[in-house]
Amino acid sequence: MGPTAITMTFRESPNVAMAQVAVVDAAGLDLVAEPPTGAGTSLTQPLRAASTPGPVTVTYRVVSTDGHPIQGKITFTVTSAATASSAVNSPSPAPASAAAPAVAPSASASSGAAAEADEPIEPWGVAFVVGALAGLIAIAAALAFWPRGRQPDPAAPPTASDNT
């Protein structure tokens, strides 16, 4: 009952050796059948069948090849009927996540599931943009008020040093 594997697709290639995926069914049983595998920007987690119908929670933490951690949580529901409902909760906010995955569970012929994650806002990205804007404003203000040298007053009479 339920999918036989879950495939998550990221924007950047995940480091499979550092991937951590936990999948728990409604009864609290671990559904992870073996370590995850990866190809390109996808990470596939093979699963055992869920013991009971109900919510299945996927918690993941991977590190992309450029070193950014990506983590989150996805929930879908397995039903006892031939299909699983695609009730999906938004992923939990992750302070250092670079990109939440799109999830496409592989299902057996008797059941199926679908889940998709929204992308959380990067707190460090917002801080970077605000800091960069503040820096540009400070540079512009400094250049606007920077002394440009002494300019002669056009209304003042010429002096002896001006004639040489």
C-alpha cells in the first residue's frame, strides 16, 4: 500500500553521500527500504509499503554540490483505495534551505501519490539584498557630498595668483 519510492528533484545536484531522508507512516513505522540514490538533480528514496492508510511524512536534509544545505518536510496521504490522495502540507520552513524539491512518488499499480513542495524564502538572501542596497546608498551619498576641490567664485575679483 502506497508508493514504492519517492523522487525529489532539486534545482542543484544534491550530494547523495550526505543525503538524509526519513519517511514515517501513520503508525510511526520507518518506511525507508535502503539508502537513497541520485542522478543529476534528482534524489530517489526507495520505500517499504505503509502499514496503515493515513499520512506519510517525508523529512529530508541534503547538501547541494556547492555546499548549501537544503531541508524540509513533505506530507501526503496513503489511502486503502487504489489511489492515494494528494493532500500535501507546505514544507516546514528551513533556515538554510536553498531550494525545496518537487516530489514525484513512484507508486505501485494499486496505489499512487503526488506531492509538490513550495519554495521557502531564503532569510540570508533577503539580508544580502538589503545589505547591498544599503551599501549602494551609502556610496552614492558619500560621492554626492565628497569635496571636489576649491572652485573659484566667479563674482570675486581676480587675484595675483590667478594671473600667473
